[in-house]
Amino acid sequence: MKTNRLEAIRHHLYSNGETSIQALAEGIGASLATVRRDLQILEEQGVIERSHGGARISSGVDIEVAFGVRENQHLREKRAIAAAAYDLLTPNSAVFLDAGTTVLQLANLLRVNPIPMTVVTNGLIVAQRLMNVPKLRVSLIGGQLRSENASLVGPAAELALDRLWLDQLFLGAGAIGDDHKIYSLDSAEASINEHMIERAASTIVLADASKFGRRSTFLVAEIDSRMRVISDSSLPEEEQSKLRKASINLMTVESMATDSNLRAIGS
């Protein structure tokens, strides 16, 4: 129970930012005294920072938020990025869609506006969204289930990839550092993402502005000339300039501004 509460506190602070102890207690359904004790534990672990009457995620911590929570973060930006990625799809090609939440928005677009093609994925939710969609041939690779990302990873998944060759890979990014490298919080996720890049003629990285200027523990790959990066226009101009000076093919898009647009793409 304590472990579940600590996780709930981390997720609440990650998605809501600095929060009062009262709001935390109400949000996770625990008493004020219990929340204070749990915050003390998290503070000692270096996960959170206490503030007057509240708490926030420590500035040095990069935790992985549950898939359902992350799916709804920066949603307008993700859907705008997905719309730009959709325009790059070629009929009758073979593409790989990874298990990221931005790539999931591309799958939502394909569900609404199908294009004849073969889609391969290691994402359970991606495969589910594309199930029984006309014009699509969908393959889900096997492997070890990683519940944090609803993805299939590990040696079996990598072996399956080694038998494939894809025209395009649409890849999400947990973090993109100032060194222009893609990082992941999980070693198995990083390893299979690296395999995806090796097995695709071209890679399109889908990453909203919040993913830049950060590093996580495990290196996936350096962004190179075979890759294109699609982000949103809130990416600082200084960061955009650095990427372009490094000869990185960067496209930025305006986020979708209306609820009707959001409903149309998510339906």
C-alpha cells in the first residue's frame, strides 16, 4: 500500500506540478499525516522537493509516468505533430510505429483516414487502435511485456525486428539531450528503439518541445542525416537554431488550438 501511495504521489506531482499537501491528500485519498510521512520518504530519496505547505518533483528527477497519464500530456502538440507525420506516409509502404504516446496519435489518424500499407508495431495500444481498420495490414511483434509503456521489448522482440526491413520508422522520444542524442528511461526500451532505427530506411522522430534539453539514463541513438525530427513551435528558437546548425532536419508545427480539432482526431 505504501509503495502504491508513493507512486501515486509521484505521478500526481509530475502531471500537476507543485501541489499543496491538502490537494495531494485529496488527490490520492490519504490523510494529511500519511501524506506528510510519505513526502518525507520521497524527499530523503531525492525524488521530491518540499515547499511551504506543498511539494514538487525534484528538478533533477526524470520519472516515467504511467502511459495513460502521459497520453494526455501536451495533447494538442502531440496531435499537431502526428498530423504532420501523417502527411509523410506513403501508400503501399511498410512502416513501424513505436509504442510512444505521440506515435499513438498518428495511429489515431490512420484509424480515421486509412492508407493502404503494412504497419508493424511493438505497442499494444497502437495495435488495438488499428485493429480491423480497412486498407491496413497490422503486425504486432512478440516479446516481453513492459507495462509502463504498454510495449513489447527484449530479445524476442529484437529478433523479430532483425527479420524485417521497413520504409519508415515513426519513433517517439523520452528525451533529446543537448548532444542531439535520443535517450530513454529504460534499457530494454532503448535497445529495441535502436534496433528499430537499424531496420528502417528512414526515421521520423516525433517529440514535443518538452522532450528537448533533457537526458535520461539509457542512450538510444544520435540523430543523424537519415532522420527527420518533428516538434511543435513552442520549441525555443535557440534550440531550433542549434539543431539546424547540426544539420538536423527539423520541422516545427503549430499546436491545434480548438477542442473540435482534438475531438475529430481522437474519435
